[in-house]
Amino acid sequence: MAKLIFKLKSVSDDEANDVKNLLTKNKIDFYESPPGNWEISLHGLWLKDDDQYIQAKQLLDEYQRERSRRIRQETQQKIKKGEIETFFQRLLSRPLQFIALLVIILFILYLSIMPFYEMGQS
């Protein structure tokens, strides 16, 4: 019976291709199930042979650790170079947008709280 090894929902194309190549390179027999028209069915990679599950799981765990380390390192390098905009940089570059969003948030908060506040006053 087929066994799910990797869910592909919200996975980037490069990561999905890396995983497929990793499984193929290590001669692990798998197939991909499509997400379906309304994405109701599970989009993922399935093993045809349950006996390969432990080997595939170990390979994927190692791949995920390495990818996580690499992405973290790349992000840190971008932060050091100033290529990633921080919250305060974004705030200073678009102050009117920030103020408008803050006003909208406060208005929604007011509408959400006022009925309960008025009930407490009665």
C-alpha cells in the first residue's frame, strides 16, 4: 500500500524538484498525486514500496536540515548586506500607509469592543 512521504502543499517548486531528484537519485520508487481541481485531494509524494519508508524518511530529514541551515545562512547574509528591509525601515519608507492601516485596525477594534462595553454599562 502507498505511504505518504512528503506533502507538496505550499512547497516551492525548487524544493519539490530537489525532493523528487533526491528520491530518484537514491532509487526510491514514488509517485506524485495532483492537488485536484479545487485542491481538495492531498498533493504529495507517495512511496510505492512501504519497505523504503525508513530510508526515504532519513534522506528527507537530512535534506530538510541542510536546506534549513542553508536558507538561514543566506537570510543572515542578506540581513548583514542590508538587502532585507526591516519593519522600521518599511515604516519609515511608507509612513502614510502605516498610519492608514493603524487607523483601520483601531476602527475594527472599536467596532468589536463597543457592543460588549455598552452591555457592561447597562
